[in-house]
Amino acid sequence: MTGRTMDLRPAGVRRRVRDATERIRVARFAVVAGALLCVAWMSASWRLSMARADLASATERAEDVVRVESELQEARASVERNGRELAAWRRVTIPIATGQLIDTVVGILPDSATIERLELDATSLIAVPAGYARAKNENTAPPRRVEGDIEGFAATDEDVARFVDALRSRPFFRGVRVVTTRHRELGSGIEVAREFQIAFEVDLDSASPAPVGDRDQVGGTKQ
């Protein structure tokens, strides 16, 4: 018969062939489905591993942030503690070159004068000036001053006055004043002089005394 095929096999054979073909089709479908499941499982596994890696990285970054914040707090506390210690140190120390200060005083001393004692009192760094305490200014620190005394003698009161004026001309000194002057006999009493005591304050917030080579020339002073 043209265009048609007749299956002359027995019905049982045809049924077995049909069942075999169906099993082959199901097997192929199972293979394809298994392959797709493997691909899906591998993709899910890769995504899970990436998610775990991201979680570990995020956890590490969070730990770094916590550690940095802790270190920052410790650094801030250390800076505040050092600031308090520095403020306390500034209140009780004299951050000046005392040798340079003595050179400045000696350099402006009149030729007829002699210094017997020069004393600096650092306890004035701790005390708050009375005027500042009354003002109750909490935004600014009180001025830092060191009180000092100079005792000695000169030929005349004019030499003492020139010495006081020379001290007052220095920006480093504040409140220079004569405390006492009195008659003094030297040696066997043949020579006489004027004994003096001069009080002053050293301004620690201004520049230090000028070096010897940079001093201004003051009339009647040593060069």
C-alpha cells in the first residue's frame, strides 16, 4: 500500500516495542532533568559559598570597625589624659632658660651695681590672680607669671632707677617695682652705696629673654 506502513508484528511485540520506546524517552528526559538539577545545584552551591564569603568579609569589616572605634576611644582618652597632665605640668614648671634670664639681667646692670641675690618663686604659677578669680572667666586660662626678687646695691639711686627702667623695657618682665632702697656702708665704712630690693614678674606667655647678642643698647648699662 502506497504511503502507509502496516505493522504485521504480533500485538505483544508491538506493545513491548512501544513500552521500550517510552522507557527510552523517559530515560532521556530523566538524564536531561538530572543534568539541569546538577547545574542548578552547582549554581546554588556557588552562590551559597559566595554568600558565606561575603558574610565572613562583612563580619571581619565589622570587627575592624569595632576595633578601630575602641582604639579611637583609647586614643581620645589618652589625648585628654595627656592634655590634663600637660596643663598640670605647665602650672608648676618654669619653661624658660634661667641662664639666659640671668644673662639678660646682668647685661642691663649698671656698672656701679652688684647683684647679691636673684630669686624666682614658682609657687605663683599655682595661685590664681585675685582679679582673674573675681572675673570668673572660665573660657580663658589665667596669665602665667613667675614672681622674682633681685637684691643688691648700686652707687646711687639714679643707677637703681636706670636698672629698673631697663628691666621695664624688656617685654619679658612685668610689674617691675622697687620694694626698698636704703643706705649701706661698704667695707670699713669709707664707701657708701644704695642697697635695693626689686620685685618683678616673668611673663611665661610671651617670648623668652633676648640672647646677649640681640639685646637693645640701654644707656648706662653694661655692653
